[in-house]
Amino acid sequence: MNILVAAPSKREYANACRAAEHASCHNYTVIRCGIGKAAAAANVVRALSTATQRYDAVAVVGFAAGTLGFHQGEIVMPDRAMYHDCDIPDGFVPEITDPRALAGKDDITVFTGDSFVNTRMVRDIKQRFGVDRAIFDMEITAIAIAAEECGNIPVVAVKMISDVPEEGQTEHSYDEFVDAHADFGPLFAKLEKYGE
């Protein structure tokens, strides 16, 4: 299987490149898609549209925040993605607000927005969307929309929980965790089972 791996930050990209070298079940092409919705979608579209081969899937790997119940270092493969920062009346623009299906096996929503979430934001998102557990990133939903526009290419996300804001962890906790967890072997071990 040919898989385009999208890693947002410089650190995530470096970690993904190292892990991909040791993975053998699929053919991986790793790109640094950039941080945030616009950069991630644009770079994934460019990679898909200029590729000399057809990709069977897009995989988004890296770090994510989680709600209470998640623990730092836990690996999650959510099965749906949606924006948390769209202030649009319910049902008015479904192509933006509706959840996107992901190829993950975990019954978890990843909420995407252009900001690091804090305790207040996490509680607000949980209340607005009626969820108890979720993870948060800045790219996946935009990448899912981009892959859909480029021929309905499946998207799988493999994320390591880096911080739990409701436990008082902040961007500083995130930074310390990311520096100490450069081994993406466990993420690629999950990705290696994709398609089974």
C-alpha cells in the first residue's frame, strides 16, 4: 500500500521520517504538511496532485491533546474528525460542520482548530458537542477535506497524547513531552496494521 504520511511540525516530521525507515508493511512518503488548517490542507493537496503514484491513504501522525481519561503517551486512532472553531448555525453549512469519517478504529472524535486548547476551551467544546472524551489537533479535519476533494482518499490519524489540559497541563507541558518522545515507532506500529 502507498501511504502519504503528513506530519505537521519539524519535530513530528523528523520523528516520522526516522520511524518510516524501519517500517516495512507499506510504502511511505513522509511530508511536513505544516501547522494549522490552511498549511496542512494546501501541502497535502500539493503532494497528492503532483505525485507520480496513486496513494491508497493519507496518514496524519503526531501529537494531540486529550480530555480527561486520556494519559500522556497513549496512542489514539480516531474514527471521525470535525472542526471545533466554526461558529456556524447547526446544519447551515454541513460541508464545513459535519464530521468526516476517518479510517481509525477508536470511537473518538478529533476536534480540529487553529489554536492550542486550554482547560476552558476543552470544557466548552465538550459541552457544545455533547462529548465526554475527545482529542484535539490543528490539522486533521482540514486534511480529511483535502483528501476527499482529491479523489476520496481515505485518511487515518495516529496521534500520541501529549497533554491533558483539564489536568493543568499547558503548552509548556506539551513542549517537554514532545522533546522527550521522539520515537514514533509505536505510531508506525499501529499504522503498519492499517488495511488489515
